[in-house]
Amino acid sequence: MFEELALGGLLFSPLVLFAPLAFILSWITRVILYKTGVYAKIWRAAWFEVGLYVCYLALVVYLLGS
């Protein structure tokens, strides 16, 4: 089970750390796709980015959540 983070007497959800980590991973992936030219071949880029973020968030929660 997830444990909350205590900072200055306030309790925060672990997603406060997981969400930025997933965003950084998706940003790195997008940069790599831009540089390789694959990003130009993606049909719906916005939906791809949202799906990529959700997949990375699920992966981060799965790996670091336990």
C-alpha cells in the first residue's frame, strides 16, 4: 500500500512524486522521437503523448509503488 509523504506537517500523495517522474520520462521519449524523425509519422500526436504519459505513469506506479 502507498504511504503518504510528510513535508512540513502536510501529508502528500505519492503521486506528487510519480506524476513528474512520468512526465520527465515521456518528455525524454518525445525528444528521442523528434530527433529520429519518427514523431512526424505519428497520426494523432496529442493522443499519442497522452497515452505515452499514462503508460509511463502506470509503469512508475507499478515499479515504485510497492
